[in-house]
Amino acid sequence: MSLAARVSCSMLNCFGEEGPPSLEYIQAKDLFPPKELVKEDDSLQVPFPALQGEGVEFLGRADDAIIAISNYRLHIKFKDSIINTYQGVDNHISVPLRLIESVESRDMFQLHIICK
């Protein structure tokens, strides 16, 4: 049987009236269920709209910021500080996790993120 005949037979099996579909349809949410959100404080809210398929895994507080880590990105939203007192300067940073080369904890209160 030629490849074209096998393809057409499988298409008939999947979408024709001869029987149930031969393929099992699996959604990504079933294979990779979202992790439970870990919050440093119960009053914290996720500071950004989540993308399709994105799940926030950690939500914490710093002196002048809220830090959120999802399965896709690191998001830091600054409070009233020097970074957002200028016109046109965003008060948040969003870095996709695949762009992060390494993370160092320099002091107890300093986090150094090195990007690719």
C-alpha cells in the first residue's frame, strides 16, 4: 500500500463515518498541569496579565517591588521608586526565562540577573 493510500485511509478513519477517530487528542494542559502558586503574602496579586498557557508559580515582595516568576518569564513590578518617577519610563521589567543566562545572589538583599 502506498503512502498516499495509507494517508487517505487514516484520514477516512479520523474524519469519515466508518468509525471513531483513530487518533487520541491530548491537550497540553493535561500533560503539563499548572503548578500551585506559592505566595509570600496572601494579600499579593499577580501584577501582570498572564499569557495563554502561562502559569504564575511564585509571587513575592521586595523592598520596592513585587516579583513574580511564571513558567515563561520573570516579572518585576516596581513601586514608587526612582525608576518610575520619570515620564515615559515603565515601572516593570519582564524577562523571558530562556533569555536568562545565570542568577547570582550577591548579598542577602541583592539579586544579579545576567541575560544572554
